[in-house]
Amino acid sequence: MQSFSIFAGWLIDGTGAPASENMFLRIENGLIAKLRPARQADMYAADLLNLSHCTLLPGLFDCHVHTCMSGTLDPEPRRRQLNCDFDQAAPVIQEHLLAHLNHGIVAVRDGGDYAAHSLRFKRERLRTTGLPLELLSPGKAWRCRGRYGRIIGRPAPDGQSLAEAILEKNVGTDHVKIVNSGVNSLAQFAKETPPQFPYEELAAAVRSGQKMGLKTMAHANGRQPVRWALEAGCHSIEHGFFMGSENLQWMADRQIFWTPTAYTMKAYCQFAENTNGQAEIAQKNLDHQLEQIALARQLEVPLVLGTDSGSLGVDHGEALIEELRLFMEAGYSLEAGIRAATFNAARLLGLEKEMGRISKGMPATFLVTQGVPSQLPDALSHPQAVYIRGQWWAAPKTLESPVGPATL
């Protein structure tokens, strides 16, 4: 494995600390062997990669995606993607993962699909594609019979509790996904739906996952669905619209992760037809979510970036930039927003020893963007380079082209 040195004009390490200027890195055997302020003598290193005009930051995470689905507004491909077999789904998933990598996203957490295509792709195809990113999948999500969630999961079989079903069906998955509310209404502002599962059943389900070493991500909107998910021990709240300040304080006190997926509502504002005031209500939903994100920042709730990409108008890869912009609109600094997309996300996904920050001894997984930090997050649309464990990843021109790490 090649060793080399880097002079970086600016470096954001992922911890939330302010950007550092004029930094020197030494990469050896895929690890960061040295990280310190640059010295004049460093500029004469024979193997120096001069990135004085660039900003380095850790590889990004998208903590809530649906790799089987596209953000297209065209109803026909959306319909096909919700009813396709694995051979039809596989190239779609590969295309979406490539879009993530092209935006510097090195890890994605899937939220489930109706046929567990994402999990099968990880098992059977991911390694052969040469796409060097982490894909974490629950297979199929869990929902209550007769309630929302058919496109991403299924109910427990008749005669079997949710806890029993998880012990049987979540073998080989990366986490458990439970749907514990409905979706946000675009017809009535702040409408809340009841929890999908009784508290006792939900708590037993989370315990089943823990017995298998699996964390539980809970789709939950509204005060009661979120509170029961929290009290049941779920490890992250997904969406969390209209959950209220008491739940946010509860999460802050116990350091429970929140994935707000705010951009979903902005996408509705931008792309959905304003039928019966839907765009207006979507804007109100977004504004309220930004207020909750601002309060979460003050309370020090650990937030992670997730986009729900695959939803209407929410494109894989590009959506993470939009989500970061919304965090900053809610009062997060650039560095704090990047922490949510790197350091915090790595902790939630159990990947903190592999990625999520730039520090001595860590694998050299980072991206390079043109210009100064103030040009972020716009510069994430076209990173100059992505490095995975010290190797430059060269994006293919087409899906049929070879994919893999290239040499300097």
C-alpha cells in the first residue's frame, strides 16, 4: 500500500472543532501516521500531495436512505421500483450507492425495503461492484398490520409477536427498523397518529434486537410514538416531526440519536403540486422541524444527518448537502453540521474505529473539496477526490466501467 504526505490548506476533523489551516498529514499503510500543523520543510517532501487550495474533511455518512428507491418525480419508475424483483433492483441500488460515493459519502444506513433487496445486494453484489463504502441494512422493516409502512416492511406473522419475529427474521441484518407511527400529513398541519405498537410489545422487540447485538432505529413522528420508542430503548429516532420539547430533553439527558430528515419536507415544497395547500403545509412542517433542530442543538441532543433519500424529490447523494444546509439554517455551524454527518454518525453505526474523524492512528478515509471551508457545503456536489483507507477512489464513467481504488 502506497505511503505519501499531504499538505492541506484547511482541515475539518469531524469532531466539531473549528477548521484548521495549513495542516500536514503523513499516510502510511492506509492509516494517518502524522497529523500536525505544517512546517516549511514539509513542502519539500518527495511524495508530497499539495492540496494547499483545498479543504479536507472526513468521509460522510447518510444515516437514513432507501437504496431501492429513486427520488424521481416520474410516477412510472417509482411504481416499478416498488414492485421489482432483485435482478431489477440491483442496478438501481448500485447506481444510488455510486451517487453517494460521488458526493463523498462512504457509509449509508438503509431504512428497509419491502423485499429486503438492499440486504441481499450487500450480501451478494456489493463486493463485486468494487464500491468501497459501508452499506448497513435491516432487510425489511417492521410495521403493525393495517398501518403505514408496506413499501418498506411487513408485520409480524400471524401467531408470532414482534419480539419473536425479530429473533427469527433479523438474523444476518445490521440493525432493526421499526415503524411506530404514520407519515406526516400534507393535508393537516401537525397531525399526529397513534403509536403502531403497544409499549410493552415495542420494548420486548428492542430487547430481542439487543440479544442479537442489533440496534433499533424507530420511525416515529408525534409526541406519544416518539416517547414510547424512547422508553422502549430504541437507539435512534427517525424523522421525529412534532415530537416536542419534552422528548428532546429526554433524548439529551440520555444521549439518544436523532435523524431529523428535514429535507423531505423541503423537497415537497419544491416539487409537489400545490394541491389543496399541500406545499403550504409542507413548508409549515419544515419550519417546525427546523425549530426542533435548533432546540436540539441548544439541549445538546446528538444529531446525525439522514436524508430519507428515495423519497419524492430526495436524490441520493445530493440530498445530504441539502440536509446539511438545513442544519446550518437551524443554527449549526459548518463544523457542527459536519460532525453530525461524520463523528456522530460513526458512533451511531458502530464504525467509529474505521471512519468519522481525521486523527492520528485512524484509517485515512476522507474527501478533498476545492477551495476554502466557506465554499462548503456547495463544494460537496463535486469533491475533488475521495480517499478510502489511504487509496484514491476513482469513480467510473458508467456503471459498466471498472470501479475501484486508483493510485496517486
